[in-house]
Amino acid sequence: MSGEKELNKIIGNLQPRLNEGEYVFCTVPMGGVKVSMEVVIGSFREREGMTVVLSKDVADGLGLSYDLVHSWITLNIHSSLEAVGLTAAFSSALSKENISCNVIAAYYHDHIFVSREDSSRALEVLGNIR
């Protein structure tokens, strides 16, 4: 299954869902604190270290620092990694409402991390994109 490529179909079927919990972005220096992949929501290796997305509770338990506590919204449409314009459409809509977002595009779904304070408004905005 390669997912939907047609932007209008994707936008019409976003089905944003708020995942329970609080999430944070942390950086772990190479060779630093060991983080089990079982607790990692997402990761990306950068020159400065490994960025990991974790539940706030896990990060606190590991003594990792973070700047912002996020809510995690999943778009339940299976969009193709080749779909053009999806990130631009929802990030533009959120931007118009002054809502910052961090995006992880995975194989099946896009995942949007917004400040906890903005989660309700972000869900409303995402639900009204046309």
C-alpha cells in the first residue's frame, strides 16, 4: 500500500486524532545516555547528536532536558510519501492561527507535534482544512 497521492482526497479525509500524553524532543549525544528504542516515538540522527521524541515521563526518568512540552496529533489518512502539498497545507493553516508545529512524516501517517496549550485549537484548525 503506497498511500493516497491526491491532495484533495487527503485533505478531505485527514481525520486528525489527538494522542494521549505529553511528548518532548530531546537530544542525546552520540555515546551518551542510552535510550531504548522501545520508548522512542521518533528519532533522527544529526551531526550534533541523536534527536529523540519521547513521552515527557520517560524523558524525565532519564534526566533528559527539553524546551517545550508537546501534544501529538496523528493524521489518520494514509498519505503517500510522494504526496505533494500536504505539509504545506496544514502548516500554512496552523501558521495562520500562530500555532507552531513540528512534523514527522512516517510511512502510513503524518504526525504533528504542537504546544500543549495549542492542541485544542490545532485539532479544530486541522479539522476545518478544505
